[in-house]
Amino acid sequence: MTTKPELERSRLQADQACRVLLTGGRAPVTLDLARMLHRAGHRVFAAESMKRHLCSASRAVEKSVIVPSPRHDTEAYLSALEHWIRIWQIDLVIPMCEEVFYAAHGADRLRKHCRVLVSSLEKLHMLHHKYDFIQYAKSAGLPVPETHLIQSPQEWLETQQVLGETEEWVWKPVYSRFAARVRMPLQRLSHIHKNNLADSGGSTAKAHQTRSHHKRMTTPSRFALLRHDPPDEILLSPGTPWVAQRYIDGRGLCTYSVVHEGQLVAHAAYESGYRTGEVGASVFFEQVQHEEAHAWVKRFVQAAGFSGQIGFDFIEDANGQVYAIECNPRATSGIHLFHPGDGLVRALLDPAGLLKEGIEVTPQPGAKAMLSLPMLGSGMRQIRGSRGSMRAWMAAWRGARDVVYMPQDRRPFFMQCSVVLAAWRLARSQKISLTEALTHDIEWNGEQS
């Protein structure tokens, strides 16, 4: 007798219309992928714990449901996913944001009904953990910065003694996103702050090269070097560890890849010249060809035997050597560089077929994308700089597509205000940052590992 998973696999491989369930409907990357899937003739559904989100307003999404928070009620979340998978007869589930860890936790029960694009929770944890990832890459012979694990106030003090009186170290939580609570070297922050106001010479790439790979930062006064006991807000324990990572000055790069059983199926490398404030998420993405980063990723995913979506943050030093500093085992903004027809949809639905044909999907040369509303905020900050920095921003604005606004699907653009307002209210009530509020109910910090 043919089982449901066997039927859905045959349908995916036959290039027929599929029923795809996307989680993380709040994210622009999810909206972008939903539109690509819809344009390719597939039926798209969304499950999201945020009441108002981008995908709920999109014409590309056939149906959208609110589900419990994966972080605060994991069992109810997985039960809801299982329920809607059955009701909608889903062929493929693609977790897009940090709820990927919770989907991996319940992957066995979900896979009784359909294919789920996740690796094991153990593997995802290793990649997400900022120290374990570095150690694994190092064991595979790949270049990474020197990194020390800190799990107690005593280890904090001992680590500072070992490192000496130098400011060339970056301190950050093992479980964090969008560089939350990162402590940068003071002298480097001062240097970067000045460069952010300097003339970029009309080139976002040139401006980007003045920043470190730890480039999401605020004013120097916020991140004094911590030479003594950790501040009260830093609660160090084996469950909430930090790392000290050697600072490397150079050019920042990011990658996004789709991987099937350790083999690259789709890959993009990109730079980001503009962000939300001096600290925060990228709002502008520019595709680059980078063979060294590509080779690094190819070696790593093959060694790890990874399957799914994965992104890496790199720094390229003055000698052209690339060092991976962090890994995001989920969808990242590199999705925005792909267009309908580039092959990303097939890479996600039929990776084995592409591998059999020897095809690796990449974006079109020179692809650029942006989030227009926060990009406008970045433009306002350029007014404080030189004419050259403003000209560079205007050139970037004119040359990139907005990933949210689409003439045939306008409602998500206006939904952005509701999403930010809801996050702002949560941030006030929980006394956290707006960025943290946007992931508060889905983030994963080693639970159930």
C-alpha cells in the first residue's frame, strides 16, 4: 500500500502543483518565498503565532492560521501544525525562522504526514550554538576565529586573565540573534562610528569594508570592555553561556544556501551596506560572487551532512582569508536575491532532481534587494554624513527592489505597520528591544536539546 509520504514525494519529484506550509509568516523572507511558490503554481499555506503578519495579508497565501507560540507552548504548537497538515493535506513543511528548532523537535510526528525540511535537532543545536559551531568547523579544518566558552562568573574572570589586557575581543551570548547584547572592543567601535559618518565614495562595498564582521553595533559608550565581574544583567550559567571571540578586522559577508544530504543545491553570497540604526538587522542586500566563501560552505555542509536552509556570517581579512563567525541554520535574507524562475523553488521542492542534473541554483548577477521602510530610516541617518554617503544611499535605493511591496499584492506592505506596532507594545510590556520583541515567541535558546 502506498503511504502518504510516498505519495507526496512522487508528487514533488514529478514537478506537479504541491501544497506547501510555511511557518514564520511575519518574516519578509517567508513572504518572498510564498510569492515565488505561488507564481510557480503551488498552493501556499501559512502557520504563524503572531496574530497579524505579512503572509496573512498576501494574495499568494491561500490560507493562514494562528497557532500557539512554539517557545511558550511547544506541545500545543506541534499539535496545531499536525492538525493543519492533515486538514490541508500538506506535502511539504518549510520552517523559515527560529521555530525551525521546535519543528525539528517534533519532526518524527510531522513526518508521518508529509516531508519536513529540517535536519535533526541535535545538528541544528550544534550549528546555532556559537561555541559548538566554531569548534565543529575547526575540527573540519576550516578557518574560524579563536573563541572561548564562558559559563560562569568565575570563568568570565579567568578568561579575561588568559586573554590579557587587550581590547581585541568580542563578547556575546551563545544564544542570540541580531547581535543582541554584543560587547565590542572600545577602540574598534570608535573607529567604526567615525567611518559610518565618513564619505563612502559612492560604493556600498567600499563603505562595508570599513566595518568589522561584528558590524551591528551602537555608540561606543554602550559597550565598555568588561575587565572585571560581569554586569548584573549578564546571568552566566551552563544554560546561558557567553563566548569571547577574537576580533578580526575586514569585510563582512553573508551566505544563504539550500542543502540536500550534505550537497549544495542553491547558494548566494551577499553584502549588506545598510541596517536598522547603528545596530540591528540588514535592510539592503547586494549579491556578490565569492569563491572562497562558497568553498567554505560546501566543505562544511558536506562534513556536517546537513539538509535544509542555512546561512553563515563571514569576515574576509586583508589577505583574502575568510573566517566564519556564526551560523544560522534557517532561512536568511539571501532569499531576497532570488527571483521567480531562478530555480530556488525547485531547489526546495526537488533538491535530489537538481543534484542528479548537476545544477546549483544561484541568483542573477548583480541582484539587489531592500526593505524599503527601514531603508528610508537608514537614508535619514545619511543626512548627517557627507554628500558622498547620501549619493551612495540614493544609488542603492534606486537600484534595488523592495521585497515587501508588489503592485499585484500590496496589502503586506501596509501590514508592516501593524506588525511593528504589535512588537513595540510587546517590547514595552516586557522591557526588551523592538528587535527582540519580533522574535520573542519563537526564539530558541537551547531548550529541549
